[in-house]
Amino acid sequence: RLFLVLRDPVARAWSHYQYEVARGFEDLSPVDALAAEADRLALPDEQARWHAHRHFSYVARSRYAEQVARLHAHFDPSQLLVLASEDVFTRPADTVARALEHLGLPPHHLDRYPAHKPTPRNQPVPEEFAARVRAAVADDLATLPDLLPRTPLPAWSMCSRRPSVLLTVDLERLDV
């Protein structure tokens, strides 16, 4: 049985970036780090590529449909339980109940479900960073509902979806 916890890609990438800066691995600005990601992840040396993926894969790790497709290639989709990270924090008892049920274990309730966040990093996400991450994952997020048809997806996963109908109105032709 497998679990996949999905987090808003912008929040995930920003948290990852801040974590790498705090640990001393990242010295580029947020936007420059995103711009450098593809080159960093394509380094010819395997060890350097591994290091780059661990520390600089801000967008790559936020491309969830690619990851789900790889999991589906090796595991029956019924083995995968997808959870939204928001639910882990806002509805922990329900989330734990779903996880236990997925594992075939009996229900177990705790009196409290304390959240653990080791290092608060409360800097707001720069808008240009957010826009670039959203643009970089839009195509990936658009395919997520097809890969997870029975999974309720968080609202942020729909933010990149284009409306199915575009309505334009010529105000000059309207009699208003």
C-alpha cells in the first residue's frame, strides 16, 4: 500500500527553496533558481545530478501527474491513496482514518493531533516565483484528474485548468 501526499505546488516549491537557502545549499535568488533548475537537473555527472535533484528540484517535484504515472506503471492504482497536505493539517482525524482504512487496519482515534513544523519560514511567496511555478506545472496538473479519477483533488489542482468555454462579449453590440 502506498501513500502520496500532494501539496500546493507553489507552496511546496517555495518551502523547498527556503529550506535549501536556510541549509546553505541555495545561493541564487528565487527566480534565478527556477531558471537554473533544468540545467542543474541535466548535469552529466550522475552524483551531481542526484545532488541537484535533492536540493534544486523545485518544479520537478511539483509535477505530480508525472509521479503518479510512474507509480501506476509499477503498482496497481488501488494500492495508492492520495491525500492533500491541507487535509493532514486541517482534518487530521479524518485523514488518519482514511490512511488506516487504506492499510486495512482498525480505526484508532487520538485525543489530539498536534502539528509539527520544525522551522517556521513565513516569508511570503514572491509573485513572480509563484507565477513561474504555476506556469511550469499547469500542463501536468491538467492531466492529474484523468490519472486519479476517483480521487477528490484539492482546489489548487484546478487553478491551472483552462475554462472549457470562452465567452467574449462585444459591448458595443449590446443594447445596454
